Amino acid sequence: MLKFIVDEPALVIGKALVIADLHLGLEYELLASGFNVPDQADRMLKKIKRLLRENACNELIIIGDVKHTIARLSWPEQEELSGFLRPLEKIAKVHIVKGNHDGNIERYASNVHPTTGFEYRQYWIMHGHAKPPEKAKNKTIILGHMHPIVEFRDSLGGRLSERVWIRTDKLIVMPAFNDLLGGIDVRRGLLGPMKKQIDPKKADLYLLDGLHLGKISQLKVRK
């Protein structure tokens, strides 16, 4: 049984909480750009623990990009990543699907699945920067990587970006769990090789609160 958690970029399959794109350490990049952003690891850790508890989950599936830095991690970032994963492994079985930002993630986690993903119940779960294997062909695929958003504008020029779910008959694209990450407006294109499997005329968009925005093709492209 699959359930979308209202107002959260997360879903539940059976007893497993599923999230994607945490990008731990993003604040270090933002700090280098002049933004004074506080550490996000502890905030996200508390949120994940709460979601596990509220939804009676004993498994956690992170669909890639646990960390943000692609190159070698600094010592503080290594400590942060270890300090983030260890408490979760004490309360849940943690699955990590390796994302394109997750080089050497095996050093910090014990249960890492390849970039092509793995089968969980009747679903195929993968990050989305690689193509799925042939054995995933007849399964519903759940992926991240695309960071889908929709940007709203008012008549005065105000802008608001909202994370969205993309759903088709055989595919679910998850919004990023890290709300500082930003994303790509789905009307301007999609990211990664899996975009070829998403027909804008058939793909539905939903806000985190469950509001149906319609098909991608029904939304006007804003310049």
C-alpha cells in the first residue's frame, strides 16, 4: 500500500518512509555565495524521526543525493553525514539508493543500493540520473533527481515556487526533501534520462497538500 503524506515531500510504502534529495551540506555552498544559512542536518533529522514515528515506519528509503558535495567531503562534512545517519540506523532499517552526488557514500552507510535502483514490493525505486534495468519495465518506478517545482507569479511581479509531485500511470517523481534546494519548473523541462518517459499531456502535477494542478501541458509557460 502506497500513501502520500499530506504537506510533506514524502510517501509511505507499507512500513517504509520514502524521501529523496536531502543534499546535506548544501548550506556550505550557500555560505560561500554569501548566504548565512544555519545547519540543516539536525532540522531534517528531527523531521525524519517525526515522520517515521507518526507513520509507524520501521524502514527508511532515501532515493539518492543524501549529500550535496560531489567531490571529496571535508572533515566537518564527514562528521555531519555520519552524525546524521547513525541515529536513523538505530531506529529504522535505512536503504540508500546511490545518487549522482553520493560518491563514496558506502563509507558512511551499510545498506547502499546501486544507481539503477532496487525492487521494493511491487515498485522499482531509483534516483533518476541513470536508466532503469530491464527488470523494472513492468513496475511502477519511484524516483527523485528532478527537483520538480512550479513557479507562481502575480500581476505585480511577485514570485512563489512550490515543490510538486509528478505522477503518471507507471511513474512517480518525488519533490526534494530539502526545502532550500530549489528546483526546475516542470514547464521549462525535466532533468535526467527518465524525462523521456514523462508525457506532458498525461503527467499530473500535485502540490504537497494534495491539490491537483492538472497536466504539465495544461500549464502556461511563463517567460
